[in-house]
Amino acid sequence: MSWRTGDGVTSEYVPWFYWVAVFGLYLWFKLFFLLRVRGREHVPPMGGCVVAANHVSFLDPPIVGASIRFRAVRFMARESLFRGRFMGWLLRKLLVIPISRERGDVAALRQGIATLKAGGMLGLFPEGTRSPDGELQPAKGGIGFLISKAGVPVVPVYIDGTYRALPRHRRFLRPARIRVFIGAPLSPEEVTAFGKDYEAIAARVMSAIAALRPKSL
């Protein structure tokens, strides 16, 4: 059994397992981390788009997916995570796209662009890897290339609290309040105005993420 994605445009079918997992994670995050999401109305209800967020913890991908809830979000993850039989099965059921960090993975980039052009949603972390100190890091140019080729809106997201809950240097969860701030999408015209300056596109997306960080932080 599988269901259509919530965008109503792509012909892709999403495994029922994905929706059950997202619903279960959302309840867990609400109960254990007191998850609060602001700006969900900024997420386009249909059509291809990129969701770009800061990255400080392994919790970030499921937090983003659970926060959006009504649309399936594909993420990219390093292919080494797929080596175990169970983990490989689980990540594929959760629509994760494997990507190699050791070489330029053209096939993964093409799959990401194809997902966007087909009307799907792709979740990306412009920093490329988890921040070692919880602070925002410079964006990698790869996201700029992908966004430029796809020509879709980019929804910036700032996640607060996952660094306290599970930072890069810890193995076990700690109680923490987690808040997710979703901003208004950057239009395709705004991000592609930089032409082939992919670093500038990535930096623009990163600045939109930074602008969502509450001043109290």
C-alpha cells in the first residue's frame, strides 16, 4: 500500500511506512522535545521546492520531515549509512537518496534535480555537514548548483534546540526544547539571478536561514 505525495503534482507514490514514521516522529518530538513549528504556512502546498535548513545534529532531517508533515521530503545522506542491511532498507523507505562524499556524485545530483522537476520536495543542508559548535557554517557551492539547475523555490528553515539535544560530539539524547522556524520561499528568479555563481546562490540561501534565527539566541 502507498499514498500519493501531498503536493498533488508528482506522479511519485510514497510508501505508507513513510507517513506512519512521520506521524510517529511528530508525536514523539512533541512529547519529548516540546516541538514547536512556526511558519508552516510558507511551505508550498504543491510543486517542486527545496527545503534548506541549518545542520547541527542527526535529529535535523527527521525534525524537518515531521515539522512539514503534509508533504514527503527527500533528503540526501552519505552512502556509507546505507551499508547495513536494515539501515539501508530503512533509509530507502524514508525516501533518502544516497550520495558519495569522496567523489562528485553526478547520479545523486541528477536524481535530486529530477525529484524537484517532477514536483517533489528535496531537503538540503547547505553547510554540507553538522556544525561542530552549533553555530552556522559557510554554505557549500553544491547546493547552489542544484538549485540553479532545478529552478524551484527555496524554503529556508532554522532549527533551534537539536544541538542541545544531540550535538555532534555526543551519542545519547538529552531533553531540550526544539523549535523550527520556516521562512517565506526564495523565488527561482531571486536565486538564479546570480547566474553560474553557485557559491553566491548558496550564500544567499544561507543568509535567509540565518535571518530566521531568533534575536534572543
